[in-house]
Amino acid sequence: MARYPFLPQGAAFVKLVLEKNGITVEDLIEAHWLEEVRSRGRIRLLESVMHKEGVDSSTTIDLSSDLGKMTESLSFLYAMLVVCASFNERLLARWVEGEASRADQLFGMDEKNFDILARSYLSDIKEVRERGDSDSIYWIPISDFIELCPRISGYYWRLINRPTRDGWVCMNPGSGETSRQRTARLIKERIREDMTNSCLTRMNKMDDSFAELFIDPVERVTKLLSEQVKEEMPMTAAIRDDWPPCFESAVEELSQGVNVNHTGRVFLASMSLAMGLSQEQTCGFFSNAPDYNAGTTSYQINQIFEREYTPHGCAALKTSARCPVSPGDDRLCDQEWLTHPLKYLKAKQRRRFQEGGGTVITEKNE
């Protein structure tokens, strides 16, 4: 439980650790003897912000000791409270992605506990080991696969490409990964969903006075996120042929007076920023929205531009029903590496440049 404090059973475990050691939330924020816990929590946050591959699966904490278990589990709680106190959904998405990626790695390596870990997130699982095979093959209910697979890009994750039998889907090895690692990749989507919902609930319940207790770590991590996003998004304004389908869809729906949801609107504005479009151009996309108000729209887009929001990735767009692409609609979107609309845009620009029909991608601030 110390290694996996994000599990559904984790909340009760963390509460027990706090009670057993007589620790209050105020202690977690400022007690001198808990500095190692806060330090480990800051590392988890920094790794999520700085590294696209997520939080390092290794740790120097000795999980065989009571002190180590307390440090690891409470560091997760501290990092989560900082994220929630930021009221920043971009930071939340980044942190959740980092922790979910770490869980994906750890689950894939944990042969001993994998069955109970999987059952914490899936309705059922079967392990089959053929005679002479060193690795097990896992089967999961088709209902779980259908729910989670649309959030993952790639040939492997289409149901038509998976062996099925009596309502079960075979998670056979693929892309250099074992069956257990492939199953862990699917479970990652459920972990991401659970963590996001849990944190959004905390954000909605958190009052300003409590959030102010975390003002220093929040300011540090949000500034770092802003700087990192600026480095990761070198993009010039793109021609319309380069637009990813999700961006094109949002623009078209708004132009037709469709009431695009909150995620779609934030994505459109933040994607416009990443592509180098002006605030005036971006405001123009919203002019036909059913609830359009020039002043409100200008203010909200200015906030997104000033805070340099990062556009949502493919997984988040699929979860929020903002991905308009079905398997087979767009060959580029079907690629397993295509996990973010900006990757789509860069790929289209690179292809156009190689064919002699466009300009090379350059830094946005050049």
C-alpha cells in the first residue's frame, strides 16, 4: 500500500498512517521532522512536470521500514494536496499522467501482486500459463477492454485486432512488452480516470483558506510547469490543412452554433496559443457560440494565453468526448505514438516541408 497509495484502498491506508503517527495536515505542511516527506512529495511533482515519461518508478526510500512506508505514502498525499490547492487543471493533468505512468511501470514489473492490483481496477482477470511458456497470458472481460481501449492509440488496442473468447479479450504480448505489461498499460487508463475524479472532487471541496497553506509550493511548481511547457511546445502558426481533427472539429462546431463543452473550449484556446495564433483570431472562433459574450470570451482567452495553458492530450480529449476520430478515420491518429494533437500537427508540417510545400517548424518565440 505504501508503494501504491493511489489504489482505491489507499485512502484508508494513508488515513491509518496519519493516525498511527499522530500527524495532522498542519504537521504535514510545516513540521520540521516531516521535511523528508515533503521533499519526496516535491520530487514526485517535479518529475511529473519535467519528464514526459512520468515519475521515476524507482525510489531510494526503504519500503521495508515503517519510516519508509510512512514517507512514501504521505509524500503522495502531500503532492496531491499541492496539486489540488493550485486549482490548476493543467497541473492536475500533468501530475496524474506522471503518477499513472509510474503505476503502469510498477504494475508491469510486479508479478507477485499483479492479480490483486488488476482486480482493484478491472471487473475480473484470468491468468493462463501454457505448458513450456515462462510468461503468463492475461485475459480480461470484453466490457473492461471496450471501455478503456478507445483512450489508447495504436493497432494493438482495437478490439478487432485482439483474440476474443466467450466474452474475454486476450492481452497477448505486443510492441516488445509482455502480456502483463500490456494489461498494465490498459489499467493505466482507469488509474488516470480515478485519480483525476478524486482530485477534482477535492478541488471543489477545498476552501481558499486551506489552499493558502500551500501557496509557496504551488507558486514554485506552477512557474516550473509554465517554463517547461514553453520549452516543449515549439510551434508556429499552422495552415488549416495541418490542423488535427480535434481542433478542426471544435472550430467547426462553434462556427455552427454548437455548444462545445468546457474541455473543448479550453483545448481550442490553448491549442491556438501553441500554434502561434493571436488572441484576436482565437476569440473569433467563439463568435457563433450560443452563449457568446465578447467581453467574457476575451477575458477567458486572455487568462489562458497569459498562463500559457498546455493543450489537452489525446487521452484527456477522448475521456471528455472531444476526440472526433474513430479507428480507421485517420491513419495518422491510428499510430500508437500519436498521443497528443501537437504531435499530429508537427507530423503534418514535417511531411509538408519534406515534400517542399511548406515551412520548417521553428521556435514560437523566434
